[in-house]
Amino acid sequence: MGNWNSLFCCLCTNGYIVEQGTVMDTAIGSFRIPPASLSLFDAVSVIIWVPIYDRILVPIARSFTGKERGFSKLQRIGIGLLLSVFCMSAAAIIEFKRLQLARDLGLVDEAVAVPLSIFWQIPQYFILGAAEIFTFIGHLEFFYDQSPDAMRSLCSALSLLTTAMGNYLSSFILTVVTSITTIGGKPGWIPNNLNSGHLDYFFWLLAALSFCNFVIYVFCAKMYKSKMPS
């Protein structure tokens, strides 16, 4: 279930978040920012969130839960999955605003950038970094602590399997969405000219799927019997 977070990482670094940036205003004076370079803010977000998590969030959570680490491993994963919903929603909202501006300026039929700053993408990268902090760390700790003693190294590696699953799942979803939305000669949600498409619908779809994933995760987490106190 954690592969939704990996799915959005794939889309952010390799796919349609970058594509979204190419049709936004990338200029700062006479300098233009490469859209893919904004993924740097994902790493910056992780660097910022680590001390915030360790020095602020954990002590606050500890005062409520009584747990030494503030959150249980399953709670950390769940928080990360919920944050991924907000991350995808942020991407959808930005794309909705961008498409609305393209329509207002009569740029729907032109594959050109609209005058909306690419820096509006920064919030989704920061939310993504927070989601990574909670989910990936929770995965590693869960697989290590809950696996049989003789299989800890092997089971810890399973947390990385979700990244591979995310890559395959992203390709599958893109293929299905493209096939369905282009029926009857329609341009589809993700055409070459994004100004005439609906990339926002695609992000909302991912947000909805992520929310469903979160609900299923919560149900499974409540059913799970821990090997040891977490």
C-alpha cells in the first residue's frame, strides 16, 4: 500500500510534475529555471523536516501518546500516506489554476507557457518531503522490527520494493488513463499540448486513489497484531 507514495515520487521527479512546470513561467529576470531542477526542493524539504520531526513533532506526540518515539511505526506510515493525498491535491489545484489562466488568455490551442510562476510548485514538493520522512522511515523500522530475527536484512529490503512497484504502477495507470481518455479521437487528459488537456483530472484521480489506499491501510493497521510493542 505504501507504493502510492513511491508513485508520486516517480511522477514528481520523472514525469508530469516536471511536464507541468514546462508550461509555467520559469523566468526570474533574464534567467530561466529548468523545471526538473525544482525537484531540489524535495531534498531541501527532507532536510528541513528531519529536525522539525525530531525536535518538535516527536516531543509533542510523546506528550499525548506516551510513546518514546512519539508515533508508532504504523502511525508514521499512515501519516505519510495521508500527506501524499494533500501533495497530489496541491498539484491538482495548481494545474486547475494554470488551465483556467490558459483559457482566460486564449492559449488553449497553443503549446506555450502561461504566466503562472513555476514557484507555485514548491508547496507540493515540501509536502512530498514530509510524506517521505514519515512513510519511508516508518517502512524501514516496521520491516526491521516486525520481521523474524533471521530475516531482518531481507525483510528490510522489502521496503525498497515499494519504489519498484510505484514505477510499474505509474506506467500502468498512465497507460490506462491515456487509453480511456483518448477514445473517439479526443485529446485525452494528457495530450502533447497540456493547455488543451486536463492534467488536473489526472492528479485528482491520484489523490482519490491515494485516499482509498489510506483508508484501506488504516483498516489493515487496526487489524494488525504487532510482534512487539511499537
